[in-house]
Amino acid sequence: MDLYAEHILEHHRHPRHKSPIANRTIEHAENNPACGDTLALELKIKKGKIEAAGWNGSGCALSQAGISMLLEKITGMSVSDVEKFSPKDMRSLLGVPLTTRRLQCAFLPLLALHNALRKSKGGQTETWPELLDQDQE
């Protein structure tokens, strides 16, 4: 399977949810220091559900398509279910093989999501090593 499968390229060319959202309740930005990809995530949470999601950023097709696909998936879900989203789930969502060098590109959207939700609860943010360790489980 090609690293840039057609569904990845489609989301990269026509990203979903790439716009600011009104009345957001969470805002969080992350970057991938290995390559310079950036993501700024906005969520509106109402009654325990992700009511709206938006983002902005720049970087490779994998990180930018990944956030598009992730937000498409989680919009409308309960926060408790979204908090359980793991690297394994992200791999499944992307549907392409990931080399070690591409893990941070692929998981940048997940790190931003995890940390946005942790930040909203006053928790400590997750580090890259902590997230990558979850991929070994």
C-alpha cells in the first residue's frame, strides 16, 4: 500500500473542518519538532459531546490529512469515547503502513487532541514519548 493512499491525498487536498469554530471551549496547538508540522485544534464541547471541531496548520500530507480524518470521526462523539482514542485507532483511521520516521507525522493530530482534552480538565499534557509508548501496547 502506498504511503500516500488516495484517501490521504483527498483529505490533504480537500481538508475537512479546516476553519475556526464559534464559541470554542478548547483551543490547543502542537508541533512536530522533527519536521516542523504544526496543528492548532479548536473544539466546542457541549453536554459531554464534541459538538464542533476545527483546525489550522501546515505540514506534510500525513499530518494534515490525519487531523482532517480525525476531526471528521470524532465530531458528535462523547468526550469519554474520544479520550480513549489510541495510536492503534489512529493507524486504523489512516489505513496506511507507518514507518518509524513517519509516526510523529501520523500521531501529531492525536497528540493535539489528547492534550486539548487534558488541558480542558486542567490536566498535565502528554509528551511525545508517552504517546509513542502507547503505540507499543
